[in-house]
Amino acid sequence: MLSSSVPFVSRRLGQFTSALVIAGAWEMLAVTINDPRLLPGFGYLLLVSLPSFGRFAQPPSDNLPAALAVISEHLGYTLVRVIIGLGIGLLVGLLVGMVTHFFYRSRRTNAFLLSVIRSVPLFALIPLFLQWFGGGETGIYIYIAFGVFVVISTNTYEAIRNVNPAHALHARLLGASRIQVFRTVYVYATMPELTGSLRNVIGLCWAFSLGAEYLAADSGLGYLVYQSYLYSDMGKMIVLAVLYAVLGIISYNLFKPILYNTLALQSTSRTISGASALDRCSVHVDHLSSIIQPSISNDSGLCCVFDLHLYIECT
């Protein structure tokens, strides 16, 4: 037990040391520059920049409780948008990725379209979405969902394409239907790759929300970033950048055990279902014969050649 906890403690200690070194270098550079408009120190961030978010409250106030209330309120708006956009983009992306692969006649055309969409920078589309949908909530939801859709659809298509076709062929030869092949071959073969993609896109959703809210919203964390940029408030922008990083790390670590436990549960259920399927199968010997003939490798010896015909019957 003690030996197993040593790597965990050493890893956490290494992470803490790295963070401490970065923070020390930041503070030394801030003291050297001595201009909070360019690089504020930690004291300035905690005592001046963070409480100044209270100016967005009604009535405005430069105190910490009002600032935390403002950040919590705008974080709630962003969180709702991220959840809705993630759900829509995830469902549509999975569906389009599967359709792109399984529609054989238009597979190349659909794959080419996905490659074109993936090559376009998502942040370059913000003015286009702003022109189409204005600054309303609908445009924000659609932009976040579109960003998730691009990542998930392309990764789904690549994951399914990487599945060995022989596995599906063997399943069809054993009598599996198309739905059974999809459920028992493609789903299990693509889950590891899709799990990593989903874990990454959960963190990317915060970046998508920033892009959507930056120019087209009057609420949310992106709105606070835009207002801080307008007034050249470097301290507020750094505080919000740290907040986005913390949210990404929390989202990543929160969904990581859930996704891996789901993957492990599916592997266990696959083993159990495979064992139960074998229990319903019986092996029948149709023909067995043997021939004794001289050995080719040894002139003085004999070898026995067996001819065995059998078939497996499953109920």
C-alpha cells in the first residue's frame, strides 16, 4: 500500500514544484517590469483586479463578495451554453461521422467535405455566425455545437475507418446481423479512440464558448473578457484566463473517470456476453479420418495426417 502511494505523492510533488517555479518566475518578472498595466503581480491580481469585477454589479462596488457574485453569475450563463452546445454537437457529430463511413457510395465526397470543414479555423467563422444569427443566444449555441460537431464527426469517421474490416466480415460469416456487427464490433473497437476525443472536446468547449461570447453576447465569461479588453485591463484578463484554465482542468478530470469506467464496464459486459454466447454453442464432429504415410523429413519414420471436419451450432 505504501509503495503504491509513493509514485502518486512524487507526481503531485513534481506538479506542485513546477507550478511554484512558474509562479516565482512570474512574480520576479512582474517586480522587474513594475507596471501592472503590462504584467501585474499576484498581489495586484488578488487585491485590485479580482475585486474590480464588482464594477459589473448593480450597483457597482469594488469589493470581493460583489466580484465573486458577478463571476458566478456570468459563469452560470456560460456553463448552460457549454452543456447545451456540447450535447447537440456530440449527438450530431457522432451521427454524421457514422453516416459518412457507412454510406459507401458517397463516402469519399462526405469525407472530403469533413476535411474541408475541419481545415477552416473555427475562430475565423465568428464574424460569419454573427452575421447569420446576430448576437442572440441561438447563434452562441449553434457556434459551440458546430465546434464540437467538427471535432467529434471527424474523429468518429477516423475511428470507424481504422477498424479492421476482417472483424466485421468474420462476424457476418458467423451469422451476425448488421446491427449486431455494429454493436459488437464497431462500437467496442472505436470506444477507446472516441473516449479520448470526447475527453478533449469537453475542455475545448470552454474555448468555443469564449469565441461565441466574445463578440456576440451581453453575458457570460466571454463578455467579461471582451469588456476587460476594451478597457485594456490586463489584470482582469489574466484572472479570467486562469479561470478558463481551471475550468478546463476540472472538466477534463471530472469526466476522465466516468469515461474510463464506462469503457471498462463495456469491456466486462463484452466478456460476459461472449462467455454466455459460447455456452449456447455446441461443437459437432462431422468427419474424422487419419492416414499413415512415410515422413518427408525422415525417410525411416512415419507420420500421421488427420482430416477433421466439424461445425459449430449456436442457439
